[in-house]
Amino acid sequence: MKYDSILGTVGDTPVIRINRLAPEGVNLFVKCEYFNPLSSVKDRLALGVIEAAEKSGDLKPGQTVVEATSGNTGIGLAMVCAAKGYPLVVTMAESFSVERRKLMRFLGAKVILTPAAQKGTGMVEKAKELADKNGWFLTRQFENEANPDMHERTTGREIVDAFKGEKLDYWVTGFGTGGTLTGVSRVLKKESPDTKIVVCEPPDAAMLASGAPQERNADGSPKTSHPAWTPHPIQGWSPDFIPRITSEAVEAGVIDQIVKTPPAEGMKWSQALAQREGIFTGISGGSTFCGAMEVAKSAPKGTTILAMLPDTGERYLSTPLFADVAADMDAEEVEISRSTPGYQLSD
Ligand SMILES: Cc1ncc(COP(=O)(O)O)c(C=O)c1O
């Protein structure tokens, strides 16, 4: 296939059947967002918000773009800005993984770290301050309608097309901004109304399950951290507030079920997907899959479930996901190495 630029390769990610891990009689599928050019679902958001701002005139040629992001949005934006020629500044809490910062810098972005103690709201405040002070374009991923609109036009459409002529009983997702949730839900509720929408969140940050409202500023941004939020290790999921875009799905009443997925379980499923299916996704992908397996447990035979896998496992080499993966040979590997006559390690 031939493309005019890297941007033409965003979206159209594959839906793949789970063969070895699926409970008997359940049709389990995953939508692998790591097939996007910079390996996460956020490439869609990045392209969607930049092109919408170009169209509306809010983003001028050569203007600096600024955004608060835990990583994947920044990486996607860095790719889009590099391809289109916009400078990019990203604000990011220092608690997020080192490889994310390095990737953004490699793609030409400036990364400004904010104190971990100030959480997600801290990095959002910093991005706003920089935009106001310098006249930069703030993409506002948590409030920008172009985010769910892009998912409505692409992700939602792709899911309906993938299951054309078949039934899809459950669609399972987590939320970061809620762009995926809200955008895809719009399409499913219209074109596949029998599909149940399942949202996963960590037990330590069960904001949607709590039912407690989010306090907001006039522009829709969060005023404070949500009372049900405490820190959790699922990067990209459940920031310390309920984004306005996520609230849109809550208020529309489209969420049929909320599943609390413990991070340790999510990490186990991420590794199981890698080792038993050859599907390589991060902690949030494993956690979404965990939610899908919860649904599958009590589902009747013939049920079809689709889970979103937001990004690649490679983005988590320095995180607890890889904590038990050794760099040195274990006893079995040493034994195998000895079967070669004369084989000697350098040290
Ligand atoms: C790493 C990662 N990126 C992105 C998302 C989804 O993002 P959003 O809700 O912003 O569409 C998730 C949520 O599942 C995620 O875990």
C-alpha cells in the first residue's frame, strides 16, 4: 500500500480473534490500537484535534501546539506535528514512564515535567498557563469535541463494519479522556443498539462506579481531584478527575456495566496475551482484557465480546509490567547454553 504521508496510516486497526485464552463457546476479539503508526489509540485523537483546529482556524501555520499528556497523546501529537511542521510542547507529570518522555523528545517535542504530587490536574494547569502566556494552541484533549468526533468517524465505524452481519454482544473499554468511549458509543447506540457497553476502571479509582459528580470550571476542566480517586498504576486510564468528554457518555446513559479491574490482574492478562496469543499490549490493554474475561465468565455460549487494546507493551519496559522479566539467563537457559560444546559466556 502507498500513502501520501504517515498520517494516512492512522486508524483502520485490526480486530483479532482470541483463540487460546477465550473461554469455550465465547467469541472473544480484541481491537489492536497498537497497529497505529506510533503504536497507540491516541494517534487518532492527535490527528483529529489538529485537523479540526486547522479547519476552524484556531491553529495557524507554524503555531506552537501545547498539551498536557501522560504520554501516548504527546507521542501521537509529536508524530502529527512533525509531519505537518508545528512545534510541540508537552507537559507531563514526572511519575509517568521514562520511555514516553524520550520518545516525544526523539520526535522533536519539548517535554516539561510537572511534580508528581500535583497529579493530572497539575500538568493540565501548567499546559493552560503556557498557552495563555505564549499564545500557543492548547489541544485540550480532555474537553475537545474533536476527540470523540474522530472516534465516532473512525473507531466506531470500523467496529460496526468489522461486525457487519454478525451480532456484537459486548464492547469493553477503559477511559483516559473518554474519547474512545464517547465516540464509539455514539455509533454503537445508533447502529448496533443491542451491543452492551462495558467500562473498566481500577478499584482504587472507581470514579464512575462511585456515582459522585466531578466539580468543574466554566470551561469544563476539572476544579479538583475526584473524591473516589487514589493513585493507580494503569497509565492512560482514569486520571484523577472525570473528564468532561467521559461525563458526556455517563450523562447520555450509554454505559451498561462498570467492571473494576485490579491492576495486578490486568498485568497478568497482558502477559498472558503476549505468551498465549502473541498479542503485545500494555497494562491498560491487559486490564481491558481482564474486564472482557469477567464479562465472558458469566456469558452464555455464543456470546461475542470485543475489547479495546489501547497501546503496545513496549511502552512499559521500565514499569512493573516487566518487573519479573529477567535480563540474565535463568537455570533452564544456562542449561540450554551448555549443550553447545565449548560454549563460554564472556564473563
Ligand atoms: C494507554 C491508554 N491510552 C488511551 C486510552 C483511552 O483513551 P481515551 O479514553 O482518551 O480515548 C486508554 C484507555 O483505555 C489507555 O489505557
